[in-house]
Amino acid sequence: MRVVFIGAGNIAVSLSAGFQQKGHTVVQIWSRTLASAQQLADRLKDGGQIAATDQLTDILPDADLYVLAVKDGALAETAERLGQVLTEKQAEYAPQRLFVHVACTQPIETLRPLRAFGMTGVLYPFQSFVKSRVVDLGKVAFFVEGDSDRCTAALRELAHSFSPSVYDADYDQRLYLHFAGNMAGNFSNCLYAIAKEVLDEAGLPLEVLLPVVDETAHKIHSLPPREAQSGPAARGDEVTIEKHLDLIDKMKTPTALDKTAPASLLDVYRFFTHNIQSGATY
């Protein structure tokens, strides 16, 4: 397939590399800034043959797949403008052409302006992406939704070319999925950052925490999270819990001293302790 990427951010970096690895041809990359588009083009194999642009009016009208990988808040406007550009270029409807977005929390209807030119759908890779690291898509779960049964089938086939883990998911399901991912990934990482502050105050390196983090993550590959829980709250060790609460009162970490937060670190500790202890009876 000839693929155009609308967006050159975190997801686009890994997806564009994945498409090339599977034998597809990335023919064009658009970004709000030409430097970003060119940077991604240069990173890809045969990047010199990939057109980089910051003008939607330059978008090629005859690609097989258009991947809209822009920020959620810009998706509707970008789809609308792209539809106008293709209309101005007198692009014809192609039954096999695909327009997809990769935004978990945006409905498929956001791509409605593009249905005059091909099929529209959602191709969402459920993973945390950064520009500096190309993710192995073979280890990523994909969630798809098409505007028709034929489109959904095409998206399943495309996603399966990257990964064995492919699921149908509508907008409501993806909202739950995104919330779960935010809790498990982003909020966990925030807790790692708080833990580093605590270790910094104690004069200890972050490295001492890594085996605990790795083992905790490894356990839920084979155990339900509630069963994998350990620590003072899980074993009802009130003496240690009180020692932790006393320590929080003494700490001088940025999080502990933050008076602008809607909840204190004491509140956060008590919430997690309560959740762990009440969850033991589930």
C-alpha cells in the first residue's frame, strides 16, 4: 500500500516504521511544521523518497491509506480540511482506500468528511509511544472499528499483519480502554516519580526500585492484580502503615510539600491503602 501520514508525532514514528517493515510504501508525511515532517521522513528507510510537507493542500490525492495521527483536539478540523483538499483536487471514491485515525478517545464519525473518498475507520495501537523509541508493534494490541463490515474486516487484516492481538472495539469501549491504560501506565509512572523523590530524600538511587517494579509487573502476567498484591495494606500491618503516615508528615519532597494539590500525599496513601484492604474481600 501507498501510505500517507497526517502527523509526525509519537505514534506516527512507530507506525510508519512498522508499515515500512511490512513492505508498505510511506509516500508522504504531513506535519504542522515542516521540520517535524522532514525529521520523520529522514528517519525512515528510503526517507529521501518520502515527500515531507506542512501544507495540507500538498497532500497526494491517490494514496491507498491515510493515517491521521494528529492530536485528538485537532482531529475533526484536520479531517474536515483534508476532505476539502481532496474535493478541490477532484479525488474520486476508491472502494479499497482507507482513512484511519489512531485516537482512542475520538469517535469514528470524526472522519465522516472523508467517506466520499473511501472507507473510514479506527486503527488504535494500545501502547505508550515516544518519538525517541520505535515500539515493536508485534507486542502491541490493536483495536479496530470500521464504518462498515467490509471496512472492519479490512482493518482486522491490516492490524493482524502487525500483531496477533487484534480486537474490535467501539467508541464507548475505547473510552474504558483508555481510562484503564491511563491508570495502569501513566498514573503508575507518576507514582514511580513520587517514589524517586522519596528515594532522593533518603539519599538512595532509583535503581534499587527497579527489581520491585519489574517483579510487580511480571506477576500480573500470571495472576489477577488483586491476587498479586503484597505489602503492609495487603497483610493488614497497621504498625507499618502508621510509620509510613508519620514519615509523610516529615518528608520535604516536592509532592509532599505541594499545597496546591486537591489531595495531599497522606490522602493518596490512605486511598490506596483502603482500596487494597477492601479489595482483599472481592
